Amino acid sequence: GGAIAVSGGAVSIACIVFFGILTKLSLDMLIELTVETDGANSSYEDLGRVAYGTAGRLAVLISKTLYSFGCLVAYLIVIKDNAGPGLRNWIYGDNGSAGLSSSSWFETLLEREDLLTFVLSAAVILPLCLNRDMTTLSNFSIVSVFAMVAIVGIVILLWAINPNGEVRHQGGTAY
């Protein structure tokens, strides 16, 4: 949202659409190539092996591992930055738990963002990663897509109805 606000709504939306189309075209090309190549057995690893031998297969495996690791790190950073403040605001209101003594284990958990990140990750992400079947992940994936569309829609709406910058943070350029 902040990037869209800083760079301008129309340019940002055009870039998102452009890169979305490029991503779809490249994935379609990769899938078609995997299906039509003899010996690829409909897997990216085998396609890398057919094209470049063992080094190609290894390069595909390393790329997929690094991509997955990067996504996991990004998810953990988002959880760490947003879960604690979001839950405190949702439970205690705008002031958070200010003025309350942090005597209960729950309040301590909400204040310790590193511990809260570990607990949420172990309770939500770990069980999803241990599934042999990807059906559960596909259900969460569709929720993620709807959430992204909602966020983009809200940012576009704020940009469209806010010509004079009334919804911006004071002194900033982000909505």
C-alpha cells in the first residue's frame, strides 16, 4: 500500500498488471515445455536435468529451496511486525495494553513479539508444512488471494477518494 501511495496509483496498478501478465506467460511456457519434453516427466527438476544434466536438476532444486525459504522468512517478518500490535489493538483497543500491568501470561505473550511469532508459527505454519497433501494449503491460498485483492482494492479506493491527502499519515506520503 505504501509503495502504491508513493509511486502513484495508476503507475502502480499498471506495473502490477504488467508483471502479472508476464508471470502468467512465463509459467504457461514453463508448464508447456515440461509437459512436451520427453524425459521431463512433468516436473521442473527433470526438465532441468534434461536441459543441463545433473547441474540443471541441482540448480532447479536449489532455486526452489531458496524461494521457499525466502517466502517463509517474509511470512515470519509479517507475522512478527503485525501480529502483536494487531492483537493488542483488537483486544485492548487503541491504547494497546497501556496502563495495565503485564501480569498474565497472555499479556506477556502479546508484548514479546519474538515469542508470539514463534507460537503463531508453530501453531499455524508448521502443521501446514507437515501435510503430505497440498489440499489444505490450496484452501489457505485462496484466502490469501482474496486478502490481497481486498488490500489492493482498499488502497486503490483510498487513493481515488483522497485527492487532497486527507487520509495520509501526518508528515508522510503513505496512506
